[in-house]
Amino acid sequence: MTGQLIRVVIADDEPLIRAGIRMILTSDRSIEVVAEAANGREAVDQVRAHAADVVLLDIQMPVMDGLTALVELRTAAPAVRVIVLTTFGERENVLRALEHGGAGFLLKDTAPAELIQAVRAAAAGDAYLSPGATRHVVDQLAMGRAAKRGEGARRRVAELSGREREVLALLGEGLSNADAGRRLHMSEATVKTYVSRILAKLGCENRVQAALLSRDAGL
């Protein structure tokens, strides 16, 4: 996305929330809000019409909910990066969103700077896990999945090298490539290479899925 505006679609059925998100995003000169949508059907149509890079997608919407729209977008616009907007009361929906390839999720009361950071990260090809509130949600999701999926996750993780497991563990903490590099005394570019290798070995579509797998495996 270097040198180009990040084209964003905002999908939420509440006009005030859309207006607030638009105001925050357009304060950053690297981001352009190209369209808004009041339901999942409009979101899919607007993403396709405007060749959006990122869509902020509410879960609870009329006509077509956000989860259904996410599944449709994987076929209709596979290049778009989907960030799901959620609340603490929607943990199971968040889990389903991540498993369907969402690039991350944000709580609706997230700080403006974090919203901008998430959009930039998604546009750059990284899935976004908030180091604070989002990690709390992921912890809860992982706890609910542990008994059922822990053994399988540990088998998959066992195929990784020791250094790859270290990087995966930091993904599970929600660290960016830069932060993981500082923790492991590696360059950001080296961490990015490790992340790509980890995703390929684990068969994960993005960093969020790898982070959940990390938690399932108990890293």
C-alpha cells in the first residue's frame, strides 16, 4: 500500500457509529473512506464497487449480518481485508469471524489511534490483534476451545522449529512484527519471514488464526 491511499468501507447499521469512524479514519491522510453500508448486503456491494482494501464490518446488521457478509466477501472480493467490529458479548461470533478469515477485530469502544493502527495493519497484510481488550477476548475464546482443540493444535505446532514456536507464541500475545522483533532481538523483516513460514506450515490463512492456534496449543 506504500504511496497509495488505503480505501476503506465502513459497514454498520448505526449512522452515528459510521460517522464517528469516518471522522477518525479521515483524520489520517493515508486513509480514504470510499463508501458506507448499513447492512451486510450493502457492504458486499460497496466493497466490490469501490475495490476497497479494508472493510470495517459490524456483526449485528439487518438484511445480511456481518458474518454472512464475511463469508460472501471471501468469494466476491477475496483481496479485501475484513476487520470485524464487536462487543464483549459476542465472543462466539468473533470466533466464527476469525475462522472464516477475518483480518482481526476491534471493540466498538476502541481508541481512535488503535482504529487507525488496525486499518493500516490490515492493509499491509497483517491481521490485527489488539494488545489489550482484544487479547482478553482471544483468551476467553481459547479457554472455551482448549479441551476440544488443544491436542490437535499441539500436534500441528510440534512441526515447527523452536524459533518458529517462539514467534508463534508472540503472535498469540498480539504483538506486531516490530514488537516481536524487539522481544526476540531480530529484525522486523526477519520476523515477517518467520510469520510467513509459520502460516504456510500451519495452514493458517492469517495471523489471527495462527494466534488462536497458539493459544489452543498452550504456548
